[in-house]
Amino acid sequence: MAKTLCDWSRKKRLKKWDKYLRRVLPAHFVCRKCGRAGSDRKYLCRPESVTPPSSS
Ligand SMILES: [Zn+2]
């Protein structure tokens, strides 16, 4: 039931775009396996905590 964003198909992503964005932004984690980003580690299958580069 609790599918990760990694499991979302392109079709589902396009159909549930708003929901998808709410799970992606603000992205604090990146999936090591799939390269996807998510706002919570539970949305990814192999999450790694990341911080945006502070080059401003
Ligand atoms: Zn993944």
C-alpha cells in the first residue's frame, strides 16, 4: 500500500502530479538506487539525506 515514489509509473505521476510534487518538494532525500528525490525518506526505496549546495 505504501508505495514509494520510486514505484510510481510515469502514467501515475502525470495523473497525480499535484500529489507527486507534494511528496517531492522540498526534497531532503535522494534515492541512491533510482536517483529520485523526495521530501521524506519513506517516499524512496533507498533514501539518502541530502542538503542543497549552498553556493549563493
Ligand atoms: Zn528508489
